[in-house]
Amino acid sequence: MDKKKIYTLLLLLSILSSEIFFFWYVAPRIPLRKIVIHANFEVLEQDIYQLAHLQPKMPIMQVNIARVESLLRSESMIQQVKAKRGILGSLYVWLKGYNPTVALITAEGKILFLDQDGFLFSSEKKTGIFPPLLQGARLESDDKGVIRLHTNMRPLLYALHQLKESDYVTHSNIAGIDAVTNGDILLYWKMSFIHTQTKALFASYVQAQDIQRALVVLQILEEHNQFFKEVDFRTNEIVFKR
């Protein structure tokens, strides 16, 4: 055997020995240092620790990936989960979940959420910024028993989703939304904003730009000490109600 083959063999043995030493001795002693989260909604690192029953600084090799995925998947706001161990004590978690557009409060005081497609889900975790509260919402169920927001109310969710994507500041200023109805007929929306006293009225087919415009108008009015009970934005002509 020539020297080149001997050196190659020794190198391979050295690499193999190093890997065996790492996985047998070093890896079991590496602590869980951080959780790296990739998600389409706001979730905190401490939420993952709590939901997946993990402890900071626990040995990374003791993290049961299948159990972590199962526990996270059991959360109703989470649709898809993937987790894997990284190097140097990192745990990587990928989450796809319902993105809450508005929140509802039931007669029992339970908090439910609606995503942009009108599907209901619940969560004990208040991750991220709490979405606007929708009152007076009407729900319906399909032939499979799936409950969703009533068809005539879903344009609001689309408008809010667009607003959240294009103008997060305005979206985060929405405090609450009331559905004004007559039976099953949606008449209009009444919306309140943070730091403004005046409420805005919108047509049932409200769009994102309508909400942007309304907040600007209300802020300008109140900066000039013009306070109203409501301002009606349902038509091109703005109507002020004291």
C-alpha cells in the first residue's frame, strides 16, 4: 500500500473517530441554547418552550422531535409543524398557522379567532399583537359542519388582511369593530380606533383604503378639537354626527 492510500485511510479513520467521539460524548452534553422559529404568525420563543414542554439548557439530544411536533400540532391555531435539531444547541421549528384577523368573545367569555377566510379557531396562547375585537358577528356552517363567518361578513376579513399587509400601523390602530345588522342582513360596520373618540361607519363592502382614509380624517379632526360621535364614510360624501 503506497503512502497516499495510507494517508487517505488515516484521514478517513480520523474523521470517523471524530464523529464517533462527537455523537457519543460531546453531542449528549450540548444544552438547548435557543429555539429558531420560522412562522407565518407572531410566536415567541418562550411559547415554544411552554407548549412543547421544553426546559432551557436541557440536553439537546433529549429533545424528542416527534413529541415536540405532536404537542405543537395539538394547538388549534397551528396547522403544520416541522422541527429538527441544529448544531451547537439550536432547535429549529417551522410553523404554519391560522393568521388571526379578528377576535370574538363568546357568551361564556371564551376567546375565539377568525382567520382571513372566516374559519374559527381558538388558542390559549395570546401570541403577538391581539387582533381587533369583532362584535355582533354572525356565523354559518356548511354541510360538513365546519363553522365560518357568515358569507356577507367575509369582505371585512379580506379588507383587514390587505390592510395588515400594506399598512400595519393603521391595522394595529383598530380597537374594535361592531357589525350592525337587521336579522341576517348586514347593514354596515362601526369601527373604533385607539386614541380617537370618534367612531367610523363603513359600508358592508368596506375596503382597506376606506379604513386608511377614515383614520386619517378622524385624527385630523381631533387634532383640531373637532369631536363627533360618529363619522359616516359609507358614501363619497362624509357625514358628521354629533
